[in-house]
Amino acid sequence: MDDYEKLQWELQELYTVFLERFRNLEYLEMELDHFDRAEQEKMEDADRQLKKMQRRLRDEVRARAVASIYLCSSLCERDRRSGTHAPTHTRRSLC
């Protein structure tokens, strides 16, 4: 009976260690899930910010292009009215 009790005691010790490790593993997996979720949210936020900046830059470039075309056409019109054959402005003529 002594061997049986010794084995039972060892089994109980092993089971206690197993439970502790299992709980630790569960806790670490939960922490990892929280970390992954937080990182995913950061990445999505950074992606949204990047797309917002890209949109803003694209709109600014378009606005400048429209303003440039308007300025060029105004200068070309002025040159036509004044009778100048060659454009007086330095940009490539869109006329």
C-alpha cells in the first residue's frame, strides 16, 4: 500500500503542476489575443490615417492642377487679345 500512496501523491503533485501550467497558458493566450487585437486596431487606424492623407494630397494636387490650367488659359486668352502670337508665360501652353 505504501507504493500506491506514493504514486498517488506523485500523481497529485503532477496534476497540481499541470493545472498551474494550464492556467498560465490560458492567461498568456488571453493576453496574446488582447495584444493582437490592440495591434490590429492600431494598424487599421494607421491605414485610415494614411488613406485620409492620400485623399487630402490628391485633392490638393487636383486643385492646384485646376488652378494652373485656369491661370494658363487666362494668360493665353490675354495673349490672344493683345495680339501676341507666342505665349508670354513660361509654362507650356495649353492653348
